[in-house]
Amino acid sequence: MKRFWPVALMALLCACGNPPPKQQTQAAPAPAAKPVDEGRRFPVADRVSLRLVDDHILGKDFLPGGNVAEYRRKGKTYQQFLIRTESAQAAALLMFDYQSHLKGAKYLAHMGGYFGTDGATPVYLFAKGVYLAGFVGLPEKEADPLARQFAARLD
């Protein structure tokens, strides 16, 4: 019994102390996955450039990375973009995020997309499967036939 007292006293003293301070570590955000090079899906005619953007495609902080092609046609310059997501649901959610940033966004039932303006720039966007795609800089009547052709390339 005499040996038990020192052990009991030591356990009691240790139990009365303050717990060690917890280190507050913030989990680093997971690095965004590198976008997939989908350059083969873009039409070659009238294309000026094609680039892979790691993050914030079109300079939009709510969009991940993807592919952007620039075209020059009949004196007009416009961009065509494509973002591959992990699921069709993710592509649809990105489309709704983008749509909420457009002025006068109009639903396009035949494409399941939207047309509106970003500032003064017209934007046509649609989701197809795991892709969010669109055109920046073309009026709706010019973007619509191109969007239909582009959608066919996404099968």
C-alpha cells in the first residue's frame, strides 16, 4: 500500500494539469486537378489560338480550369470554351453559377443552356454531360448554330 501512494499522487497531479494546447492547423485546400486537354474537340476553321487554362477560365473566379480557343470570323473575334467536370451534375451546377452572373440571362430550352451578357459581352453557355461549354463575344443568332455543332463533338 505504501508503494501505491506515490503512483496515485503522481496520477492525480497529472490529471489536474491543463491539457496541452491544441495546434490549430488549417487543412490546406486540395490543389485543383489539372484540366484535361480537350483541344481535339474544337473546330480548326478560323481558329487563331488554343490554350489550356489551369484555373479560373475566362478570368472568372467561380470557374475551374479548362480549354479556351480564340476565333476570328468575318471581322469578329470570339472565344469558345470547354470545361470538363467530374460529373454531369457538376457541369450543370457550374452552368447555373455562371448564369447567375449574367445580365438578362435567357433560358435556351433547345440547348438546355443560357444566353446573356457579361458586362457588354454576349455569352452563350450550355452543359452537355460532364462538359460546360460556351461562346463569348457572339450574338445569340450566330452562337446558336456553332453551339449545336460543338455539342455534337462532345459525344
